[in-house]
Amino acid sequence: MVLGLLTCAPPSGAGGPTVVKSSVISDFKIGSDEKRFGPFEFLGGLEMVSADRLFGSLSSIRFRSDETHFIGVLDTGHWMTGRAERDAQGRLAALADIEITPMRNRVGQIVEGKGYMDAEGLALHGDHVLASFEQDHRVDVYPDPGFETSRAVDTVPIPFPRKSLRANRGFETVAVAPAASPLKGGTLIVAERSLDADGNADAAILDGPLKGRLALARFGDFDATDGAFLPDGDLLILERRFNMAEGIGMRIRRIKSSEIRPGAVMNGEVVLQGDFGYQIDNMEGLDAFKAADGTTHVVIVSDDNHSILQRNLMLEFRLVD
């Protein structure tokens, strides 16, 4: 989603090598050296800028199995690939090898403008990459490897009438469950603020043995912007708040795997929360992966909407509880 009060006109271009300059963020809570926040330990982060006008508007990110290389989607209709560099203590130090390339539709066309290619969600699913789009609501399938230059090879059916989905509040979360979880590798989508009759956010399991519709409970004026499954099958949902009365905020909810089933209203527990007293911005992307030492790491990123008033952030935590 774009925060309309803060946006500038989105850039366009063919993409290519991008130089990104990074400043290290040492503390999550501003003015405090505290590292433990509930079940999360803050490991470090980056604030990133680039002279390339394509850089920014990062909606979702997924790390490869090497914990270093990643794929992202920009809501301007672009892929972003690269790798995270770390210092001697394993903390985020910089981004390198950044490539930004335009996404293609089902017939291989590059379509300018957010009306058709407003990419918001991303998931790695075997030898495919799934990308969700707002406004023209859909989940497209791309080959992996080769997604950067390929057309979308398929579109996954969504069990909702398009007219029921709000134009700029569609499916921002696409997450693939572990094969050993109750969903057995099924794909979950969650809407930002397309709501059912009870005011809960629309959600669906698109495939697998538990295929069907469900919902995410909404409270506190927060909207879901991304999510990722943990190795045990629980789900982390990243949510973002922005209003003039309270300002910007973010939180993460942990939803038990037993809640993720057709007909359910997922709720879960808030396990991390922050506002302007923390190093946050318009937080839109979240990924979780198992590190080499066996611990689970969680990375969240922000969407700067190509605005001089916002920042591109990447923050990393260790899940310790």
C-alpha cells in the first residue's frame, strides 16, 4: 500500500546494477542500547539510500537458503535481487550486487504504472516465485531461476470476487508453510484491508490439504503487510499503522499453526511492537529463516514510497523464545 500523504511520483526505467549506500543501525529503540524485546533479540540493521531512482518502495523480501542472497518486489512493478553483507560478528553491514529489473505480465509485456503491476507480496515455492498484486488483484507464478526476465507462467485462482477486494488494500501477504506443518506446504494469502462481513481481513489457503477461506482478526487500526512461517508452522504477521492521530506504528503477531485452517479467524499474540520511538518507518516486508547456528532470524524492511520524508530500512532480529 502507498501512504498517499507522503508519496512522490514513482520512477520508471529498465533497471540494472544499482549502488546502495548503507548506514548501520545499532539500536532498535532510539536512545537505548536495549537488545531484548519480548521474544526478539535485536541484531542490527541498515538504513539504505541510492542514486538510482528505481531503488525504494520495497514491499516484500525473501532470503535464499544461504541466508545471504535475497529476492524482493517493489510496488512499482520491479524485482530487486542482491545479497546482504555482514561484519565479523554476523551483523548486517551493507547490501551488495543489487539488481532491479522490471516485472513482466502473462504475455511478457512490461507495463508501466501501479494500476496493473502494484507488486506487494512474494513467496518462494519450490522452483517458482509467487508474486501478489494489488489493484489488479492476482497471484502470478514465475519460474525460479529465471523470474527476472520471464513472463508470468501462470496465475493462481483467488477464492474471492474481485469486486469485493479494495483497490489499494489487497493481498500483501503471500507465505508458503513448511512441508511438515499442518498446511503441508500450502500457500497462505492475507489481505491488507479487504474485509469480510465481520470486519476481519480476508485470507485464504490456496492449495494443499487445508485449502479454503479464513480471516485475520483486525484490531487497533493495524493492517497486515507481510508474513512468514516459522519452522514449527506458526505464522508471523507484520502489521503497519498510519494515521494522523497516532502516527506510524508497526507490530508483529505470532499465530499458532492450529489457528490456520479453513473457516477460522486467526488472531494470535502481539510479540513485537514499535512506534516513532523506535527505528521504524513504513514497515512492509518480513521474512523468517533458520540460521547456520539453528536459531530463527527475522528480517523486516520498509517501503519509503520514493518519498524524501521516509526511509529504506532493513532490521534483523533473533527469535529467542
